[in-house]
Amino acid sequence: MNFPLITVVVSGYQQEGCIRDAVQSAFDQTYEPLEIILSDDCSTDRTFEIMKEMAANYRGPHKVVLNRQKFNSFMSHYNTLLSMANGEYFATFDGDDISLPNRVSRLYEVIKENPRVVHVYSNAYTMSEQGEDIGLMNREDATQKVSQNMAGWEFFPKSLGCVQMYHRASCLQFGTFHVPRIFDQCAVFRGNLVGEVFYLNEPLIRYRVHSKSQSGPVEEFDYEKRIALLARRYHDYFLCWRQQKRDLELALSSGWIEKKRYDAINKKLIARQCLALAQTLALQARLGASKYHIFTPLTASCKALYAFILGLLFGFRIDLGRLIRMIEYRKKKRNCSCSGTTK
């Protein structure tokens, strides 16, 4: 039986401490035929040198291609890799994660057994920055198709790019991505528009959790840094859902989805854009007050209330608890600094 060529992309940026394990995990994949692209996003450390050294010493069955970006741009880097790839299917291996040897094989088995599936993603083990095991990423989700209810939450699954593999041509018919970071959510959305998406509840990678990752925790930063990072994330979500709305319009005009489904999904997308924008504004207002040492809880509270009302109108809930905890944290910090200077 002839198996299709699959392209695996190991992308790295400033990851000289862990890129070697990521590259080796790509070399160790049991699936054939496999094209491996080792690509560096203009790092200033030894990330690319390590990639180059490992490619030169590789003697395995897979084809290895080297690439280095001339300037650092997460979005441009990803679009470049999509255009470079020759495989029918496309899988990403992040430079700080480690894939199990059977990862590509298992994902392809799912596609082979489900002809309408164009996008598949798996569960993952999580590990600390030092490589210590933490647990499973998803503890309750079962193996399932996640695209049967296109107007519900199932149409918007939370899937990190590092666990995905998808049909490249099906994704590229929408054009290049125009989001700065969370394009992985756009990729799975596109899969839902033209085919089916499948979640495999098997951990096939070891995902590194740390503050520098796109989805890493923000609790360890000081107040202003946490607010700024959260505001950026919500703004990224806004851009992501705007990209999804453009893809949805193309799917409707191309006849890939029915008008009834379009209307239901479009309503959800508009709601999410409103919520993301409101959350961004609330956090930016709080950040501005902090920068200029003006404590205005009323401003932040009003913004949060506005976002909450929007959420009720469109059937979503907003994480007000996080905003309230940040306001209380700022109060406590301010009170401590005042008491410390009082004699």
C-alpha cells in the first residue's frame, strides 16, 4: 500500500536548550514517507546551529530540509512553512516539545479510518520547563469527532498547534493566515468548514509548560506584566475570530456550508469578537491606571460589567473572576506599600 507524503515541521525560536530533543523526536518518527523541515525563526542563540548540525549528521530514511527566516515573525514563519511543504498532510513539532515516535503514524491511522476527516489532533502529556512530568493535558475528553454540531462549542475546539495534523490543501484553499499567534485555532476551524475534525484521546507528545510559551501561565509575573500579557492574548483571540469570520464568508460563497449553518456560526463569531474586544479594553484600562499610579477600580469594573453584559446577550460567560482577583491584588499591593511607608 502506498502511503502519502507527510510533512513534519520542527519550528524553533531561542530554544537552544531544548531544540535538540524536539528534532530528535522528529527523526525518530516511524511513519514513512516523511519530509522533515527544520526551521528557525531568526534566533540569536544557537538554535539554528544545532538544527544544522543534527541535519548534517542524520542518516535515517526521512528527507530533511533546513530553513532559516531572515526576520522574526511568527505568522510569516508559519505561512512560509506551509508553502515550503510538499506533503499531503502537515504536522507541527514545536521546538520545546517532544513527540512520541508513533505520533504521525497514529494520527494518519485516524485519517485513514475516517475518510472525511481533514484535521486530527491528540491528547498530550504535560511537563515542566525542566522536563518533569506533570500529567495529562486533557483528562476528561474522549476520542470523538468534534465537528458534528457546527453551531455549538464543538465547532470551536481548544486544540494547540503542537498536537495537530491536517490536510494541507484543504487549509490553503482559504489562503494564508493573518493572525499573529493563535493560527492553530484558525486551522482547526478551517477543517470544520470543509470536512471533519477528529480528537484522538491518546497522549502523543510531551508538552512543555512554561512562561515563554504562547499559552503558558502568567501568574508568576508582576501585576503590570500579567495584565499586559492577558490583554495581548484577548486581542489575539479577537484577531483569530476575525480571521475565522473571513474564512466563514469564503466557505459560504464557495458552497462548502449551508446558509443555515453559516448564520448560526456567524452569530457565535460576532459574540466572541465582542467579548474579546471588551476584555482587551478592560485590561488595557486597568493597565493604564496602574502605569500612571491612578487607582480607578470603577473604570475597570465598568469595562468588566460591559463585557459581562455582552456575554449574557450572546449566550457566553466571561471570566470576571480573573479581573476581580487582579483588582483585589492591586488593592492589597497598594495598601501594603502605603503601610510600609507609614511611621
